[in-house]
Amino acid sequence: MRYNQNLEGCYCVEGNQAILHTFLKSQALETFRTALREGHLPSLSLVDQEEDIQSYQLASRRLEAFDDVLILGTGGSSLSGKSLYMLAPHKRPHLHFLDNIDPTTFSSLFQKIDPKKTGLLVISKSGSTVETLFQLLTCIQKFGNENLRDRIVVITEPTLNPLRKIAEDHKWFCLDHPTTIGGRYSCFSVVGLLPAILAGLDPYDFREGGREVLRQHLVEETPPALLGASMAVYLEKHHQKTLSVMLPYSDQLDVFSLWYRQLWAESLGKDGHGTTPIRALGTVDQHSQLQLYLAGPKDKFFTILAPSWKGQGDEIYLPLIPEFQGKTMGDLFAAEQRATYETLIRNKCPTRLFTFDSIDEYVLGALMMHFMIETILTSYLINVNAFIQPAVEEGKRLAKEYLAI
């Protein structure tokens, strides 16, 4: 395993640790293993496959010759691929994840790209996501119907849905979105892998990272995600820690925090349950949020993602600031990372630390699998369904009504 979860800092809270152990000894882990064994967690089982990757590699060839590829989709249809893309060497094609419907963004982008050298990847599980459909119609008008057939790939369910109908009517190339996997759990499916392949990343390593973590949770008595889930529920129920702060010390993991935020919030926020996920970034948010974290309400549980930075970057040889001489930017990053972790603990803020040597496809696959399992186990502990999101349907219905006015 190329990452390590240190929960030592979480035990700084006062209270009856026997209560925590009741969560650890619950039936959540056995429920998880049974669900996986019986095929009820297909989003996780994907990591055991390899034969589908070749078809995604072939599909990527339809788009890889373009200078730019616009990726239309929102939420889970975008965030896993976007998280992976942060690891990419940013070679051609340049991927643009258009996950919002801000008209200014679209106008600005189309002024910068050459439509003749631009491909289009459209992702919507249901095929009826209004934001994605509106984005698509905008692009059709920009590109022209006759110019799209050789430059578009669509990912949607093989059902009767608006996106599928448009694609079939225009004879566009379609890939099937798994019908049993929701968007926020789709990172190991074509939704995450096709953008990763386009970006020059290794999909096999990504799934291997997830596979190793999954296997760990099938054999260990108290695997890492069970510890994390139990701690989160214990802290919320017995210490009123209702906010979950994800704090990576890496720009490459900034979008990953957004992916985690959706996963945690949409999966667990039901029936009055759930804690609120907060996205932060080290060291930036040491200058904007840390004062609140340390001296404000003690209602937060911290997760720090800590790559090994020491020695990385250019060594400073200028004597202008003597204490910097002979040090690298990575040395400073590592020092600030450690200082924040220890300061949080000393101020009795429950904090866990994930450490790993580098950030690559394997590690990101491991982290995504860990947090998907942790989310599912948490849902068992608080007795909610992690795979539905009924509360957002009213807003979708009203938006359609207001658009018709």
C-alpha cells in the first residue's frame, strides 16, 4: 500500500473511547462485504476488470488528434475525470471540463479555441441532465450539425433518454454508462477512464490502486475506511463535529477535494443525518481559514492529505534571506504541512493524516476507493441509503418550470 492513514491525532478528543469501539465492532463491515460479494456494489467491483479498458482506448482515438476536447457534464460526470486530469502532463489534447452553465465561460472559451481542431465528449448518466443538454445544444450551434459526427463521443445509459435519442438520430458514437452506477461513484468506469486515457494517464495503474485498497478491506479486521467512518460518526454524535474538512497539501489534489465533497454530501445528507464537507487547500487556506479552525467553534474533523515534498523543487542559493539558503520549496511545503497538523492536534482539533510518497494514478485510485468505501460504511452506521439523492429532485423540477416561463 502506497498510502498510510494516521489516526493518532483523532484521539485527542475527550470522551469514552468505548463508544467509538461500538462503531468499530458494528455489522457495517460485514454488511459491506456481503453487499460486495452479492454484486450490490458494482462501482467498486469495476477495479477487478481489465477487458473494457481496451475499448476505451480505442474510443479515445476518435478525440486524441484534436488540439482541444470539450467535456460536457456536471457533478459526478465531471469531477472524477477532472481529478485525474490534474495529474496529467497536459499534452495535446487540452481537456476543458465544462461543468457549469455560465454563458460567459462558454463565450470566452469559444473565442480561444478553433472549432475545426476541437472534439466533444458529452457525459450524462440519465441523458436528461438539463445543464448538459443545454451545453450540448450550444455546442451544436457553434460547431454545426454536419461537423460533429467525426468529433463527438457520448457517454449515457442505453435507455430511451433525450441525449441517447439525439446521438442515435445524428449517428454519433456512443459508449454505455453503466446503469447500476451513479455519477459520484463512477470514477473507475468509462466516465473517469476515458478522460484519463485522453490525458495520457495509465488506467490500469488507477484501477490497481483501487483494487489493492478494496482487497485490504476484505481481509483486515479493522481496515482504514472502517476506522475513518467510525471516527466520523463517533465525533459527530458524541462531540458535535459536524464539519469535515478535507485539506490536501497539493494543487494536484484540489479538484479531488471537490470530488470528495460531492461524494460525502450527496451520499450521506439524508433524513437529518450527515456532516458537511468543506474543501480547503494547504498552504493557501492557512492564510484564510486556519484562524477559524484553531480559535473558532470546535465543530470540525480534519483530514490532511500529505504527499512527501521534502527536497523537491529548486534549491535556493541566493543569500538574500539566509534561512532559505540551501532549502527547496518542497522543504517549506513539508514544514508547513507538519506544522499545521501538529498545531491542530495541540489545539484539540481531531485530525487524521494520510501520507504517501508521490501523487500518481495508483495513489489517486487508492484514495478514491478509500473514500468511497468510507462513505458507504458511514451510510451503514447512520442507516441511510448512500446511492440515492431524492432531495435534489424538487429543484430540478422547479428549474424546468421556471425555464418555460
